[in-house]
Amino acid sequence: MKMLDFPLEVGKSWRYESDWLFKPKGSKGTFVGNVTVVGYERIKVPAGEFEAFKLVDKRVMRGISGIGSVIDAEASLTYWYAPAANAIVKSIYLNPYLGPSTVELVEYRPQR
């Protein structure tokens, strides 16, 4: 999976392919992701406020579930990369099978 492709700049986009496996259900398959850097903005997370690139990854997922049914769906991942933290500080994943999930950076200590 290629979530970041440096140097980042607004308007940049790239494509990648990856295999996936969801062990709890025995499902597996492949997906194609198309990532676009859609903006540069200030974002607030529990670890603080950061200037960050906003990226959107639209994914087409195909595979087979553990019970043999076909999986053919679209998912999306929106995430913010903060250069000052050298980290993805927030991500929101929308998956039609698993539902939404959000992850945020909760602690950050600048390097000296």
C-alpha cells in the first residue's frame, strides 16, 4: 500500500494495488487505490494542532468472503499527514462491510 508519495503537493495523485486479508471472517482479495492530495489545512487532534496535507484514497475492493460470496465494493480513506510530526495525524476509513473508523494521534513529543 502506498499511502504517501513524497514530495507531497496539492493536486498530486497516484495509483497502487494491494492484496488484503480479513482474518476474522476468512475474507481475502485485492484492491486498487487512487490517492489524491486534496488540500493543505490546519487540523486539531488530541495531540495538538498541525498544518497537514489532506489526502483522499478511493479504493475498489474485490475478493471472496469466508462463506464464498463475492465482494465487490468501494471504500474510502481520508487522512492528514503533518510534516512537522512526520506522521499521519488523523484518518477516517469508510468501509461498506466494516463501517466507519477514525484514528487520531493522541500524543506528540517534538524531536530535539
